[in-house]
Amino acid sequence: MAYIRGEAREQVTMFPVTLDELIPADHVCRVIEAFVGRLDMAKLGFVRAEPADTGRPGYDPRDLLKLYLYGYLQQVRSSRRLEAECRRNVEAMWLLGRLQPDYKSIAEFRRMHSQAVTETGAELVRLARSVGLVKGETVAVDGSKFRAVSSAKSVRERDAVKRYLEQLDAADEQDEVVIDSSAVQAALEKLKSDPEPEARLMRMANGFAPAYNVQIAVDAEHALIVAQKVTDEATDNRSLLPMAEAAKEAVGDPGSLNVVADAGYSNGEQAEACEAQGIVPYVPANRAINNQGNGTLFDRTEFIYDEKTDTFRCPAQQTLTRKQLQRHKKRVIYVAAAQTCGVCPLKHRCTNAPQRFLHRHLHDGALQRMQQRATPEAMRLRRSTVEHPFATLKYHIFGHPRFLLRGLQGAQSEISLATMVYNLKRMLNVLGANRLRAAIAR
């Protein structure tokens, strides 16, 4: 029995197949074409959005943007690999009209347009809002580490140089200290020549490595990423307010927005600022644990705070009054009278010191309200909303959680492209290609 045979390479046809016939009507390339075609490239900040009257013609930024969106969809992020795709991939040929830009032009486009690409991602979120895919009632916020293009050795050396310069600044305040200007200049040159001046050593799955902390805010309706930001902070405790504000702006500034996050975002000051803007945080509060007395002493929860009198009532029904406000540590210190503690029958269960001191966070009220809202149901919603997008970004779009571009700006360009592609995939899954193209055409 014969095999199924293809056409002979020498076969001549009267009507050759066109590129357009090779791309199905519901193909993702047609969605990319429709979306990029509706963009106001000049308003978004793309260079050469309108062709120049003189000089050598350049590539239309629309074509290079389409190439990057297609490449990230296929886990192809390297400019050299994208150049190869333009020469052999029928889908890329269809998108670019058989253009074959060289890898330098492709790489330069991504390097130059970090902010413009971020604005394009915001435009896609606005499109999602217009078709009802973003509800804007609840968003989940989370962060994850992505490896930077840097070596751990260079980061440690740079940190050592920075510490040295800080020590010199402190010593400079003392007139009797003589500073070697050549050593200072050498240290400054070391910092300038560092190829990756912004990455930080962060804890990752395999230990510490140079990385960036990627923050995303995900709408709970269809798990679309409405805001994203790349930071060089190893922890999340200063990202609650910036991400909540970015999410509120992205979803159209609703009257009230619920923001769900894990305990890493516990920050009383930022929680209070969120509430002032109509943002309701659902975050477990990170509290210090009283480890004095091996757990035999009364914990802070045993003391009842009276907001009207700004005092605490201890388990023995005695009063602790305000003693000191430490703004730099964001806390207020309360203390019981020494003579009262001295004769208290519960003192052996309260403190080993002459009197009991108690610390209250300066924004303790906001922390308590935030903690009460962080129910198990809210935390389940957080996990089901925000953890899946990170898995998709890391392993289905990036291929591996590592940046290709150096610096915060380069990392931001990559995350902006990746989140845009993620949102396109989600919108395709929810609406389908034909409905999405129809929505884009409106």
C-alpha cells in the first residue's frame, strides 16, 4: 500500500497559494494585526510613528511591534531568533509582509520603546474594559523574582564599593579624617563601569541570585493583568500602595476597589493611604511576636486598646499610658506605672522588667481593619487569581524566568511585552478570535 505523498517541488500551479490563504480566519496573527492597526503610535510614544520626509526610510514601528508580540507568544524573545523567524516562518512573513529586518533593528526597537510598550499594554487593558472583560471590583496583587542579566560576583563587588563610599561620606563629616581622593575616584569608576547597575541579590528557589522583583495586579473577573511594574526591591512591603493606585487607574478609577494580597504586603501606613483613596486592602497583618519568656508572658493581644483615651488596659485591669512617639520606627510606646506593676499579682506572667512596656504601630487601626478583612475566602481568591498568571508568564511566555535585557528599563520592556501577550491569550480564550477581532474593529 502506497504512502501519502506530497506535491513535487517542481510542480507548477496556475494559481499559486498566497500568504493570506495560509493564515486561517481565526488565527492569532489576525488578532495581532487588528490590535496594532488600531493604535495611535505617535500618541503612545513610538519613534518614527510617521515616516520622515527625508533620509533613509526606516521600519514602521507597527511591524516591529507585531513581530515582538508574535515572538513572545511563541517563546521567541531573542532578536537574532526573531530575525530568523522572518526568513522562514510563514506566520511572521504574513504579519510583516515578508519584511526581513536585521537583528540590530529588532533589538534597538525594544530597547528604545520601554515606555511606549507599557502604554500599549495599558491600551489593551482599556480595550478589555470596553468589552466587559475587566470588572474593576477586586484585584489581586503579588510579586515574583525574575533572574537578571548579571553575575552574583559583580553585584557583591558593587555593593562593597557602595558601602565603602557610604563609610567615606560618614568619615567626611569628621574634620580630622583624611580621605584618599584617588581611592574615591577608583570606587566611582567601578560603579560607573558596572554592566548591571540596578539588579539586587534576591532569594530565589535555588538560593540568592541577581534578580528583579516583578509586581502585577490581576483583575478577579477573568484574571487579566491590569498593572505591572519591575522593581529592584527584594521584598513586597512597600508595593501595596503603588500597585493599588496603578490598578485603580487601569480599571477606570471606580468608586471603591478591593485589593487582595498576601502578608508580604503588610504595611500600615500604605494601608491607611489606600483607604483614604477608596481602596480597600485585604492583607494579613505581619505582627511581631513576643518571644520573651518562652511564650509564658502575656502577648500584646491580651491588652485592650481604648482609642478615645489612647491607653491600653492590661489583663490586671491597670492602665498603660502613652510614653513616647517614635516616628522613624512608626510606633508609639505605652508603659504602666512602676509602682502598679511592682505590686501586681500577675507581674510574673507579664514582664521580667520593673514595668511593662507595650508598642503600638502608628497605623495600628489600619492594620487591624486589614487583618479582619483578610478572611480565608479572600486568601483563596488571591491564590486562584494571581498565581496562575505568574506561572504563565514564567514558563509559557518567557520559557524560563530570566530577562534578556540589562537594567530596570530593559526588564520593564520585557515584562510589558509579556503581560500584553498574556492578556491577548486570555482574551482569545474568553471571547475567541472572531469576537475579539470584531471588538477591536469597533
